[in-house]
Amino acid sequence: MMNILVITPLYYIEGRPQLFHDTSAIHYLIRPWAEKHQVLVLDIYFESLRKIMRYASAEERRFRKGYSYTVDGVPVALIEVMKPYKQGSRITDHEKKRVKSFIEKVTAERAFDPDIIVAHLPTTVINVVKEIFPNIRKMAVLHTTDRQNWYRRTSETAAVRQTFDAFYARSEDLRFFFEQQQLSGLSAEIIYSGGKKAAHALERTDHNIGIMYAGKLIPRKHVDVIIEALATIRDRYAFHLEIYGDGVERSRLEQLAEDRLYPGSYSFMGMVDHEAVLSAMTKNDFFVMVSEDESFGLTYVEAMVNGCIPIGSVGEGIDGIIQHGVNGYLTRANSITGLAEQFEECFRLQGEEKERLLVRMEESASKYSEESAGMHYLEIIEKEYEMTSREERSGYAES
């Protein structure tokens, strides 16, 4: 049994609706580990300076100091830090002392001595990770944010290179980028996310082609491209578009759909729970998300697992998992014409050709199921731990 310490700025947040909950993908990967090993997650939550007045509340100040909870058997300790002005998510020297003390306190209270440390988005947390548990093997999991930060923060990039013993990327595209940076210790293996199967499948209530999107309604997701692409072919196909999620673009997108699509051919579903999105995938024909700057894109995999053909962005994190024309489709992220043409190809899909694609998609789904992905990730960590031989570990303890 290992003690695995995970440090991440992205994780499932329990009981704090006022905090921005971006994704639970890392939690879904980690939760199977708790059945076999001792796991502790340290969530370093970055808060914007624009929301500093939130700490006028005594309760919020108490939470800011750090608190703990358990979700699906995984203990989590969350501490809030302020993002420095116009610098994105990074830990300043002032915040570093506070976060380091919190980590020391949490691990000491739990008598948790890590055997290995796994850091997601290492460029955001490096200023703390480089100063804790110096003799323990450290493994970094690289996301899109790390690629964006690589040239912006040269001192922290150098520290990332020096601190971690091994590096793994969240997609083939990211791995290729870091390979070009000659990053020593970069593995060829990818840490991908797994998709969950819906607890309840839904049946179609009409004969229209079912299309859905699920995610944040923000500019880089290009939901407007979906609407505009469908508008160009609205006279040739009977379809219904379901849009799940919320965000700053919602009002504009609702107006755009009203202007460009026929009444009754679209629905804005708002924010719903995760299970409702999975169930929706079982009744729709296609899941489409032509976003940019995606490390992986868990919802594409969830679509495959639930029998919904995915349409994603070429050159983004899902490229490689989705193989164009084999188990889904890829198109340019911000091209109305390209997506419209892809829709037409998809809508004409039928007979043996469609059956072959669905069979391949089902094969992919078994590989990228939630359980398979989590165990694949754990096997990587177990191999990394074994690379530190018993003699080396003994030597570390004496140093």
C-alpha cells in the first residue's frame, strides 16, 4: 500500500457553491485508488482579486485558512489563495508560506508520510511543491495551462524541470509540445480521463436528429459556431439541439439561436447535474464541442461511453482519442463552414457505415471507461514508485 499525495488546483469541491467548480475529471480518475492505497488530495484553489470582498465574511475568512472534507472515500484538504494581479494562477512568495504551513499541518495531523507526490498543472503549484518533501519522488501531470505558462514564467519553468522526476501529459498534442521543449523525464504514456455510463438511459420522443452540447457557455467553447453551422443547413434536415450549461455567453447565444434557428429546433437546458447530462447523451445522436485550449475533454469520452457520437476539435486534447471517421469526428475549432460540412456528413451516416462507427466507438468506450482510465493512471503511479528502489528510498531516509 502506498501513500499518494495529490496536489492540484482543480478538483471536486464539496459544499461551497460560491467557489467556481471547473471540473471533477481529476477526482473521477483518483477515486478508485482509495480502495487500494492511502490517498490525500491537496486542492490549492486560486481566487480572483476581483472577489476579495468575499473575505469580509468571517465564515469565508475561516474557509480561506483551509478546510477538509471527504468525497467518495477520498480525503481532500482545500486552501484558498489569491491570484496575483494579471499573472494568472501562481503562488506568490507571501502565499507560499501559508500554503506550505497548511500542507505540513494537514499531513502531520493525519500522520500521512507520502511515498510519491503527484502534481497536476505543475506550473501553477511549483513554488510550493519544490519546497516540500525533498526526498520523495515527484511526478507532474501536464495540462493545457502548463503549455500556456511555459514561456511566460521562465524561472518557474526551470524549477518545474528541476523538481519533478517524471512528466506525463493529458493528451498526445500536449505530449508533442513538451517533447519539442526537450523535457527530460517525459513519458510516452498519456494520462487520459474515463467516461461514466449513465445510470438511467432515456428514449427518444421524436424522429429528429438529436444534437447536444454540454459545458460552459464561454467564448473559447464556440457554442455560437454550433448554432451558426446548424443555421446553414436548417432547411435540409430536421434536428433538435440541446445546450446544457451556463456562462457569460448565455444571453447572447439565446438571442443568436432565436435569430438563426427555427422555433422548436433548439433548447437551452441550463445547469443540470452530471447524471442528467449523461442520461441526455443516451438519447441524442451526436455530442458536439468545437472548443479551443482543451487539455483532454472528458465529455467527449462520456459521450462515447453513452452511445452518442462525438464531434470534436482537430489538434486539441481529444485529437487522438477521437479518430476521425473511426469512432467519431474532428473538425476545425472555429469554422462555421467546416462544422456545417461535418454535420452534413454525420447526418447522412447510415447503414453499415454507421454500424461500423458505433462498434468502433463502443470498443473505444471500453478502453476509456472511468474505471479503466483510473486504473491505468494508478498503474503508472505504481510503476513510478517502483522506479525508486528500496535502496534509494533507504538512502533518501538517511540523507
